[in-house]
Amino acid sequence: MRAETVTALLSDHEITERVLAHIARRTTDTGTQVWREPVANYRSATRLQVELERVLLGTLAVFCPASALAAPGDFVAREVSGRPILVVRGEDGVVRAFKNVCRHRGMRVAAEAGCARVFICGYHGWTYGLDGQLRHVPHAEGFPGLERAQHGLVPLTAVERQGMVFVAHQPHANGAVLDDLPDCIDLAGMACTVSASETEANWKLVLEGFLEGYHIRPTHPQSFFPYGFDNLNVVEHCGRHSRVTFPFQRIQKLAAVPAEQRRLTGFVTSVYHLFPNALITVLSNHTNLIVLEPISVERTNVVRYTFANATAVAREPHAVQRDTDFVALGAAEDRAVVSAIQRGLASEANDSFVFGHFESAIVHFHRTLEAALAEVK
């Protein structure tokens, strides 16, 4: 079966039917295009800068879950591709984003995450409201003629949608990614924990590791593979985004369940790629929102927000921790592989990487990225 481009993703019953058919036939979803991606695009600092300016910073991209900003004053401050960003929920309930830079001498006004009434620069004490307006200047007489209204925090575009906060760093941001978000994604109201770690690989290499099951058997022989399949996935494209379904062996139990009663929770891992650089992984007992932020051409900051699935907590309090520990083993295996690939690029053994019919979600990503790069020149 071919990977599909759709506006509405398949239902649980339809996914089940497709997986069961693949099991019976020893097949998987396939694409129709072979894509050759130049290795130089993973090594070139110039290429990375173009990706940042034209796509990652010019697109409304996922920054954090809305639940990280649950109450007025809640904020998240983080570097995004070297740019310090502050996102905060105002007293009016609206989420706003700013450059996290004091308008006096450039010091950051907030760090990490928390809840605040105002933001006070730690250098000279200039103070800003949750709306970004400059509220107080110590010894203001030393700045005659200063227009406070012109010295608020520099705003960025921020949009709250389906339980996520999207931020663009440039004016006239491309908002097309919001038009075709899969309806089945909604993180609203889900409490989360956050962690971050660096992977020594280009952000695209890290992303690619999530988007195909062709590697499951050789890369994860003791972790994921015993519970899953060798090269069996359902792949769907929704505008610029994709969903890849990784079934577990136990999905075969659903063959005896009436169609209207089939539910995939606990029988698959669903990986949503939200273009350009975010992923949502829905597992048996927890869900992750993962944002990949390039630090350099060969280093990526992986920001992970983890949510406990409500049914899992009610059923077994320790299920989420057990689930996350297990997934961490597979993630470490993936991290080792992509880091090794990055180091191997210097050998110049390959002029390009070949992505075949089993890697159609990666092909879709590169095709979409190339189109996005061509949109703004």
C-alpha cells in the first residue's frame, strides 16, 4: 500500500485493517519516489543558516505546549537557534512571545521557566510587564527624553492552537503549517514535565530517525523490535505534516474486536511530524512533544515535554515511568546511531543519502523543506 496524502487521517479501525493486511501479506506502506539528499546539506553551516532564516525562524513552529503556560504569568524562556525567546501568558489569558532581550543593554530578562508578575533585567533593573511594555526605569532622570512606549520588549508572532504554542521569529511568518494540523492532535489541558539534552548530529538526522521503521530490527534488537515488527508502518501525510504508525505485535488481538470498538491505544506508537522541527509521539502510557532546535550544523538541542496519558495514570500509577524508561533505552540507541552518522559524514564516502520507498515520510519531509526554502528568496 502507498503512503497517503490526506486532509483527515485514518481512523483506529482503518489503521487496524491496514496493519492486519500488512501482517498477512508481509508488506508495509510504501512511497513512489526515491529521494537523494546531498550529504553537504548536513555539513554546511551556510545551508543551516538558510534553513534557519527561510524556514525554522520564518515559519510558525511549535515552541512549547500550552499547558506549560497554564496560568497568567507562567513563562518559558529558551534559546531557539541561538535567539533568546520569552513566551508568557498575560493577565488577559493571551499568550505572547518576545525577544528575551532588555532594551537598555541587551541582558536577558527571564531564565528557564516559572511564574512572574513582571520581568526585571538583572543588569540594571529595567522592568517589563507581562505585555512586554517597559514599566520602570531605575533613576529615570538619567535618561531624558526616553520614550518608554518605544522601548518595550520586541514582540514576536505567537499563536495558540490545539494545546500548543507556535512562534515565528520573523515578520510575515508562514502560517501554512496551522492550516493542515491533524485534527486528532490536541494537547490542551495536559500537564507535562520538561527535559532537554543535546545530540551531536544535524537536526535533520535526528528528525529522520523518528520517521521510518526500516531500521527497527537492526537498531533496536533488544528494545523495540521484540514488541514490534520488522519494517511495517502505516504512513500518512497531512499537508506539510506526517503521521507514521508503528504497530506492536499485540495489535493482532484487535482482529477479533468489532470494528466500532477498536481503539489503538496500547497497540501502536503514533509519531506525528509537525513541520518543520517538532514531533509528537503517542505511546501506550505517555505522550511526548519533542522540539528539535539546531545549535550548530552538528549539534541539536532536543527539548522534550512529557505528558502522562490519563487512562494510564488511572489504571496503574507506575505505568508512565516504566513506559518512559523503556522508551529512553530506544532513544539512546537512536542517538548513538545519528551521532555516528554525523561523525561519518567527514569521510566523504557518500555524495548523497538515498531514501527509498520504505522511507516515504522522510522523502515527504525533504520535499516539503525544499519547497519551503524555494518560497522565500
